[in-house]
Amino acid sequence: MTTDQPVALRAGFDLRVTPSAPSVARRLVAELLRAWEIVMDVLADATLLVSELVSNAVEHAGGELTRVELTLARADGVLRV
């Protein structure tokens, strides 16, 4: 039996909260989304979003947060971060 529905994809990253975490997150997400063959406009938006989210986590953690978990999923034409 075959189906025309796309395969759902999911990936996660566990990042240490350090000043370099935003750039590490951008690189990991860009590599992942290229492998998933995400169009360039969406890839650019997603890497910007991830950079902002991780930057905020690092800046506002107040020393209480040591790790940040980042999860991405693609299904039914939707990318979730």
C-alpha cells in the first residue's frame, strides 16, 4: 500500500546556555532544514526565529537556566518550532 502523504519529521536539540548558543542553534537549524529540503524563505525565517528565541533564553535566564531544548517538526506542509 502506498500513500501520497508526506512523512512527518521531527528533530530536537539540547543546547547549553552560553553566549554562543544562538549561533550554534542557527547553524544546527539551517543544516537540518536544508536536509529536510525546506524552501530558502522558510529556512531564513526559521533560523531568525530560533536565533531570537535562544538569545532571549540566554539573556533572560538569570543564571537559573543551564540548558535550552529546541524542537522542530515538519508535517502536512507546516514547520513547527
